[in-house]
Amino acid sequence: MRAAVLRETPGWLEIDDLVVDGPGPNEVLVRTAAASACHSDLHHMHGGLRHPLPVVMGHESAGVVEAVGAEVRDVAPGDHVVTCLSVFCGHCDHCLGGRAFRCFGDEPLRARRRPRLTRPDGSRVHQFYGLGGFAEQILVSEHGVVKVPDAVPLDRAALLGCGVMTGLGAVFNTARVTPGSSVVVIGLGGVGLAAVQGARIAGATTIVAVDRVAGKLALARKVGATATVDAGGLDAAGAVAAVHELTGGGADHSFEAVGTPATVRQSFDMIGRGGTATVIGMLNPGEEVVLTAADLISLKRFQSTAMGAGSFRVDVPRYARMYLSGQLDLDSLVSRHLALDDVNEAFHAMEAGDGARYVVTFPAG
């Protein structure tokens, strides 16, 4: 099969022919239909985060089940599925407590270490977080896939596996935004735009979207923002002041979806007394965010979130139903479709700040 492989960091993806193993007892072989480019991939490609190399990148994927292992019960050949990097064990305290997104149990670690992909010469190729979505086939633990309705186009369904689930879950599960709230979202990529939609669906009445790119601000208004702040011509203090003016003294909730110390700090400054700042963006290890002693007595709350802070086996089908009912707009998030050979174009566009989600699509069969 053909796959996009990262050989060194920093570096770009190269297309290679690989051999994929058959599914073991608890594994699922998926014929990939679509895989979206996510900023987490780019973090690793730039070398800010580390993963064993060489590795097939990509994790926000959807496809059709081709074969299953002997002990798989949840999906069957022909099912449409979404993959998720928060592979869970199912028996640890986090899983049994309904917080599978926290799971670092033995099964996910074994699944990520077991070699499933090789070159024709037998040398191992890793899968990004046990998935490796930029490939014609994905061999994954059964605890890394979830079935979705056939009516959801697979290029849209792919977005649910990471970016949309993360953005919506930050609003619904982590911050628990209530009707009538004021919300500010900083950074309008796929995750930030999902957070804007989550705020709309949750009933927030003031939703301020902040970015430097005019096209993203327009897209945010389309999917639910009630006001926008173009941060391109403002310094940090100016952006904070604009949000305070629009929200009457600071938002009830802020969601940071960029992943820099500066924007994380702004997310805290943009909330009012009693507000909650939720950090979604992925910062590089070692970066620091400074809070002062005055911040600690400001009655503000500061928290982080990961993978939507829920159970993807529950949340992804729920979000798929929201799409089918018209509550959730996935169509507007797809900026462009690409062939596998053009996958690096998605990341160049991401670096330039263009568009929301670029989706690699694969020929059927």
C-alpha cells in the first residue's frame, strides 16, 4: 500500500510503498477513504514534539472496515468508521470512570509498539499514535475506531476523529458552557471553528472569534460567531481590550486554539471575573505561561483539555447525528480535497494560515 512517511524531523512527508500486516485478535483493518491534516501532525513534522521514526503520519481519518480479528465484536467488514488517537484499554480507572480520554493503559501502549507496517525489506515503519492515517490502509486496535452512520460522507466523518471532537468537547465536556454565556475563541483552524459551533449549539449568546486571517473570521461568522476581532493589526493589549468591549468586561469562557504562550496568556486576560479559560492548543514541551500573584486571586479559572474530554465511542456518533440533523456544519470546514501525493500542500497551507481543514482522499477499493 502507499503511505506518507516522515523520515526525519524537521521534515516533510514522502510517499512510500509499505507492507501492512493482517489484523490480530483485537485489531481492525480499515480501507482509508479520507484523512484530514491536523496541526498535531505539523508539530511533530517540525520537531517540536517527538515520535519514533520513520512514521506514517496522520490520525484524523475515516474509512470502511475491510477485515477484523477473531475477537472483535464492535465493528464488522463493510462498516463505516472513524479512527481516534485516544485508543483506550477499557479496564483502567479512567476508562471505568467514563474518562477514556485519560487512558494510558497497557493495551494502547502495546498497540502503538507492535510493528504492523514494514518496508519490503522487512524494516519497521511506525504508525503515528498507533494509527497512521495518511495511508491507503490502517491497521488499528478495535479500541481506536468507532462506527458512524453510512449517511455521513467519509470526508466529513474524518473531521470528527480529532479536531471537531476536540473543539466541541472542550465546550460541552470541559467548560460546560451554559445558555446565555459569553464566549471568546482564539484561533480559527478546525478546532477553533468547532469550538465556535459548540458555543452556538450550547446556547451562548455572545460568541467572539479572534484570528489574524480575514477568511477565517468570515468562516467563523458563517458557523456561529456573533462578533469577530481581527488581531492582525492589534497588539496583545488591543486584542484583549476589543474582547472586553464586545463582552461587557470580559467573557465567561475563553478557548485558546492556537498553542502559543502569548495566546494562552491572552485567553486568561480576555475572561472576566469568575470566568474560565480553557486551553485547547498544543504547546511545545518546555514552553512556559506566566501567571502573576494577582492572577491567582482574580476569581478566574484556568484549565486545559485534551481530545474533547469525553468518550469518542459516545461523542463521535452523537456529533455525526448533529451533522445529519443540520446542527453541526462540517461541510464549511473542508477547505480543499487533495490526493495523497499532494499531502504536503495541506501543511504548507496550514503554515500560511489558509483555510480550515485540508482532506486527503483515497480512491475507493
